[in-house]
Amino acid sequence: MNPKHTLTWLAVALALFAFIVAWRFFQRPAAALPSGVLPGLQPAAVTSIQLSPNNAPEISVVRTNGNWVMTEPVVYPAQKTSIDALLGALQKLKPAIVISPSDLSQSHNPNSEYGFNSPQLSLAVQSGDERSEILVGSKTAPGDQVFVRVVGREGVFVTDTAWLKLIPGSPDDWRDSSLAGLEDGCDSIIITNGAKVIELHCDPTNHLWQMTRPLPSRANGNYITSALQQLQAARVSQFVTDNSNADLSAFGLQPANLNLWLGRGSNCMAALDLGKSSTNDPSQLFARRDGWNTIVTTAKTPLAPWYGDFNAFRDPYLLELTAPVTGIEMIGPDTNHFVLQRQAANRWEIEGEKFPVDPDSVQSLIRALAALRVSQFVKNVVTPADLPAYGLTNPVRQIILSSASGDTNAVIAHLLFGQMGTNEVFVQRTDEDFIYGITPDDFSTVVTADGNVLDGRPWEFRDRRIWNFPENDVVQITVRQNGRMRQMNRTGPNKWSLAAGSQGIINPPAIEEAAHQLGILTAVAWISPNVTNPAIFGLKPGNLSVTVTLKNGQSMSLDFGAQNGNTALAAVTLDGRRWAFVFSPQIFESLIAPYLTIPSSAP
């Protein structure tokens, strides 16, 4: 065999062998990346975290009763949101690259090369008996990734650096920055301001706040809720000192200017000592959570409501409607005594009266009473001897609201209205010893609500609707004034003509609208249910009178009396009684005066 050919074939064989080895090496599947740097981490199961930054104090937090507490370098409530964010990031942390042990063995000094000789951070996470520790080395050359080693696992991980932003730069970053740490609410409050003590409790049944000290009274739920919301939003501006031997008196904390205790049931949820203003910033004051050594500064404004006088915590309204009102008893001087009783969802009756009751007038009265605000707490301790001076021995008006007729246990409020002082009307609730003052303007909203309802006359609550018929049922409208008469016949929709013997000019569309408005005529207010002296109301012979005749032959007449501005008083016969009322100014001005009157110059 030719030696030259032999060498050629040997070279071909060696090349083929090298190709086969290379093919097998490069075509084998790459090792799968682990699912996570800490694949078994469950944030809810973590009981403690220890951070040991290079050349910085150790930070340790532990979970106690669902809350995080910092134990190193100081003992203080920790910030749950920030800690949970870090645990969530660690649970999702995945390696971009894994450097295997074999690759590490090719390095002369891997710990130095990857920054593990002096790691920038050691992070230990404890979950029950299981402990996971991460060493954070140096960053990669671009700076957007970092080398990470998990103690007890082989290899080195390369991860992104985003999760490192969740590592606190100082212990203060992980301290709870809320001033009170009040998350679950409270149902009892004690405020001590010098020698003054205010104690408040929330009734678990009706959720209304009550004051028990310095005197038992209804409390201002809206004020308390707002004060609690501001307190919950209040934040620490600066952690001043953690020294347990600090001179508390220098910060106005011994004794404190104000102590605030917040509880739920028999448990204290939060307690605060509030001190004097900061010299460097008068808008800040010194404060301390009771049970912790740390003194902080915080903004004054969110705490301002807690410095209020005890009257600021009292209910500013005369009554609280804790149940639907079903009965209203009105007691006035002489014989003005009647009872409004609800019969259905929005239907009321007056005992002894047959006329229909206007539900809007009743609801207006209830709203006006519920809106009565206390302008002054006149007297807190009242004896029977005090009542005559305020006109409450024989009150000018009594109103009893109840949630069940005839049941004395269902009384919501029994209000006594006394005499009017210089700038107030005196009021008392029969279930309280206090005397309140309300402004004359507020009192007038009840007195004149929908027509002088506190005059104490039942007919003022009569339904305001006078008639109810469609304009299609109208066949004729007759107008009488100053001894003259004009009759207009309806001949079809929007079609009107003068009857025989009537003269003048009419506007059919306007007459049609007038017929429509008269069919749904509603009194603005009732003036009297028994007009025995028409002249008092300006009802004189020759005044305007309008009669509407329907297809069924029924006629309804309306007499107008004294004109007052853009409206007038009017009278109508209902249920055999002559009623005087205030006519609608809109209808009178737009339809009655221009289209249903007879000018004196008319023939």
C-alpha cells in the first residue's frame, strides 16, 4: 500500500472522530435552570429575617402574632409592607445564569472573583426550623446583574439587581412609619389632657359612640371617625432617639401634654404620648408609642382633633334616627295635640282626621328635625328648678318620634322646645338632663318646614294635591271677574274656542296647558281649613274665579284672593270644607294671570 494514501486515510479518520465528539458535546441538551433561587420559600411561613450588610448594622425582624417587630439594631414595630415586598421578590427570584461547580473549579479563586470573600450582604430567612441564607457578591460588569450564592447549595447564581432595591438602606427604612399603628380599628378611647379625662365607647349593637366621662352623653361619631382616620394616616417624620434613658421631660413627654389610649374590647390596640413642639420646626411635635423607647416627631395637624374640648366630642345633633320613624306625636298649647301614624311605606294618617296626609310634608319634618344642630351646650346638669328659666316647664312645643306606635320603649326621641333666648331657642330631650341651644334660623326650618308645621295643627299635613284629572276630560273653563264672565270650550287636543256670548281673544295652547296644570294643581301651603271670614284672605266679590267642568258633569271652582307678589291666596271647597291655600307662583304668573283673567277694559 502506498504510504502516502495511508496517511491520507488516517487524517480523514481522525477528522471524523473529532467531528463525532464535537457533535455529541454541542448537541447535548443544556442543563435546566433551577425554578428559583429559593424554590421552597413560602412568605407566609417566614418567622424571621436577618440582614447583615457589609460595614453596616445588622437588621433583624421577627413575626409576632401576625405583625413584624424589629429586634436589631433597635426594638420597634416594623413595616409590614416593605418586608412582605422583599419576601415576595425572593419567592419569585429566578437565576438568569447558573455557574456550575465544574465551571467554578476552573477559576483560581472563585470567592474573590465573584465577590464572596467579603459579600456586600448576607440575608438569612427563617421559616420554622428551616433556615435559608443568601450571600450577595459583586455585580457583573454591566452592573444590571449580581452574583448570588445560597449557603448549602452548589454553584453560583446570576440574578437581576431589581430585588436589591427592596433591601433597607438603614434600619429606619424598615421601621413602621405609622404613628399609632392602628389597623384594626377601636371601640374605646381614653384621652387625658392634663387633669381632664375624656372617655368614649362605641356601642357594638347600634355602632353609635357614647361619652362616659366627664359626663354620660351622646358622642359625635363623625368627629371621632374623622379623628381616627387622621390618626391612622399620621406618619413619623423623624426617629429622634431610641435611648431608654432619654430625658422625657425635655420632649414634653413626662408628663405628656396629651395621652391617647385606643382599645378594642379589653385589649389596648395603641397608646400614644404626645409632647411639646419641636424647636426646629413648630409644625412638628414630639411623640412616643407607649411601651417603646423610641421618641419621634410627627406633624401636629392630624392630631389637632384630639386636643378639642370635651364638647367637641359630643353629638352636635339633637337626635340620631337609629330606626325608621313610624309615629310622630305633636303636642302644643291648648288643644293642638295629634298623632301622625305611618300605615305603609310612604302613607301616613292622622288619628281622627279623614283627609289624606301629604307624605312629603311628613318626611320634610323628619329631615328638618334630624338636621337640628346644637349651637350651644347651655347647661349640663339640670334640676326641675332650672326648667322655668328656659321655658321648659310648659314647653311651647313637644315632638315625640317613635319606631312603633303606642310603645313607650320604641321612643326614638322626645323633644321639648322652650322659650327663645337672645340668639337661641332652648331645647331638652326627656331622656337627658342637658339643656341645648339651637339657632333661631335652624328652629325656623322646622317651624316653617312645608308650611308652619310646628304651629301644631293637623290640617297643615293635608295632601297638597287638590285635584287630579287629565286635560282630555275637560270640556269647559269658565272665568268670572269684576262682574263679567268668559267661557272657553275644548273642542279637541290644543283646540279651544269661546262659548256663545263670550268675547275676547284666547290662546288655545296656553289654555290647554292651564287645563293640564289645574288638573294636577298642588297647594304650596295650606293657610286655613275653614274659611269663615273670606275678607281676611282677600276673598272679595268680583275677584277672579275659575271653574273647570269635566265630561262627567262635575265642576271644580277656584276663587282667588289677595295677590302677593307673583302669586296669590286661593280658596277651594274640599270634603265640604272651605280651604285657603297659597297658589303656585309659577302657574299663577305664567298661565293664570296672562290667559285666565278678564281685563277691566274687556267688553
